[in-house]
Amino acid sequence: MTTRRLHPAWLVAAIAFIALLGAAGFRATPSVMLRPLHEEFGWSLGTISAAVSVNLLLYGLTAPFAAALMEKFGMRRVVAGALLLVSAGSGLTVFMQASWQLVLCWGVLVGLGTGSMALGFVAIVANRWFVQRRGLVTGVLTAGGATGQLIFLPVLAQLTAAQGWRTAALTVAGAALLVVPLVWWWLRDRPADLGVDAYGAEPGAVPTASAVPPGSAARHALRSLGAAARTRPFWLLAGGFAICGATTNGLVGTHFIPAAHDHGMTETTAAGLLALVGLFDIVGTVASGWLTDRVDSRLLLGGYYALRGLSLLVLPSLFAATAHPSMVVFILFYGLDWVATVPPTVALCREYFGASGAVVFGWVFASHQFGAAIAATSAGLVRDRFGDYDWAWYGAGGLALAASLLSLMLLAGKRTRNGGPAGPGIGLAFPQPANIT
């Protein structure tokens, strides 16, 4: 250990970052393909958006079980297999002739693949390979999602405009394949595989046992869901996070580019603006984590959702053929708020559900993707019915304000808990971890 200049944990983290970066870019690709697919095949935006909805839904539902697969088969095999699924799903779209094939390829295959490289993968890498700098690594790997969007969107938009959507789809397929050898050769499941200790661990220290036994990981996830679902905070958090997904990945992430194009803006310019959301997202996530350590997370969520709702109500008046300053200000603000909700939501899951907080957050995250899936399809149907997206933006703004109210309702539960035992109506008496594992 004393002769090593770089601990292998950092190499594992770097490979994980590349995989996560690619996964985020792959998931962002449909937003630049909506209009070209509509023009070539004549499919309605609602039909095309259904494939995006399936993708988002499977991404969320796969996440709680991804850890179980990694416990049984190892990170390297699961991530390599996930990348092969993404490559197959994206590459096969060039042969499709019917809309159901888009749902199968981009919805099912890419959804399952990217879902296997979600937040559970981040937690496993950080927990297994790091004792020190664990929080830093978690933050950086989470930010890989924003970075992937930042890198891929402008490139894919330019390829689509210059050479067609098939070139963009094949580029995604090739990029996923290129990452497979890196994952297979360099990603290792545990420090013991290389004969080293986790970064920052005492030499010879016994590795911390997994909180979830390999054989019962899926059962643990389901039992944690059943226990959490009997509490009021879970539904308030899940409801707010479902709206979070609806107003980010589902609506803005999927439909901002075609909505801007409706007002005369080129798709490459719109993709560049959406990529800026990813850039400011990094800053917003780090700042939110800092605030979460200092401010009540319930107040933070209430403020984040309220500001998001007000900004969405203003957005329809900002669309124009050019990226004028007011639109740039919206992009900056929305980027800062994009996933700022994650740190306080994680903190509240840990506060309310203790040792099972991480697993419960996996299910709360699934609700995020469920909301995103509904919004992706609904916004496409609104566009088909009314000829523009205005009512989609107004509806999302109202939902975000409702999410603010849901978050602030958690304060009542906090006061009751601090004043004495929580009653059944508050739902804070979450079973002890020993009862749900």
C-alpha cells in the first residue's frame, strides 16, 4: 500500500463515473429524436413519448433491484450487461418500422440497461471502496448524470440535424460498446479482489458486511417498501418526488427541445440550452448538499418546489426563435433547481427510516420515474390535442406548487414527533430495522 501512488479505489470510481456519464447521455437522447421520428414515420408525439415513458418507468423500477443483481452477479457483470442492453436497444432502432419497436428498443432495452446503472450503483461503489471521502465520491458520481447530459445533447443534436437520427442512434450504440471493455477490465467488485483495503480504511480492517445479505436483497427491498408504505412521511416524500420527476426528466428533459422548435428555435440551439441545465445542475446539487447540513430539509424542499412551480408558470411566455437573456436566466435557475431536491430527500429518508433509509429512497426514486413517465406521455398528448405545450407547462407549475405543500406538511409530523410519541395518523413510528430486514 505504501508504494502505490494512486489507490485503486479511485480507478474504480473513475470507471463508474464513465459508465454513469454514458447512462445519463443515453437517457437524454430521445429528446433530440422526437421531431425527426415524427416527421419520418408520421407517429404522433404522444405515441413517441410513450416509448420515453416506458424508458423512464423501467429506469426507476429497476433501480431498487439493481443492488440485488450486483450482490449476486457482481458489479462488473451487471454493468457490462447493462451497457450491452443499451447498445442493442439504441442500435436496433435503425431497423424499426413500427412504433411498438421503438417502445421495445428505446423503452424496454435502454430503460432496463440504464436503470441498472442508477443511484444504487453509486451507493455500492462508494460504500465498498471508500471509508474516507465517501460523501465526495457520492456527490461526484451523482453529478455524472448532469455531465453526461451536458456532453451528449449538443453532439447528438448536431448529428441529428446534419446526418439524421440514425447516425445519432448508432453513435449512442457505439459509445456504450466502447465502455464495456473498460468496465470488464478495470471495474472490480471489492477491494479484496485486488488484495487491498478500502480507501481510508485501517490496514487489515475487516470489511463492513453488507446491510443486505446477497440471497435476500430483493426480499429486503420489498419488505422495506411494505413497512415504509404504512407511514405518512413515505407518501409525502414519494408524492413530492413523483412531481419532481414529472417536472424534470418527464417534461423539461423530454419536451423542451420540441417545444422550443415549435417557436422557431433550432434544435441544436435548444439542445445547447438544455445542456446548460446539466452544467448548472452540478452547482445546484453541491450547494443543496451544503444547505442540507445546515437547514431543515423540509423547508428546503418546500422552497425548491415552490420556486420551480413559479418558473414553469412563466416559461410559456419565454419561448422565442432565439435564446434571449430571459430564457437564459430561466435555464440557469432551472439548472440550479434540477436535482437540488435529491440531498434533502435522501436526508429525510435517513431521518425517518433509519438503517433502511437508503432502500426506502430507492422506492421514493422509483416514484420519481413514475411521475416522469406519466408527464412524458401526457405532454405529448397535450401537444397533439392543442397544437402547443402551454397547458403542459401550466399544469406542471401547479403540480410543483402542490409538491411544495406536501413537503411542508412534513413539518407537522416533525412537531408531533418532537413533542411525544408519534400517533398512527402521523405515521412516524417506523418499525426498527430488525423488524424489516
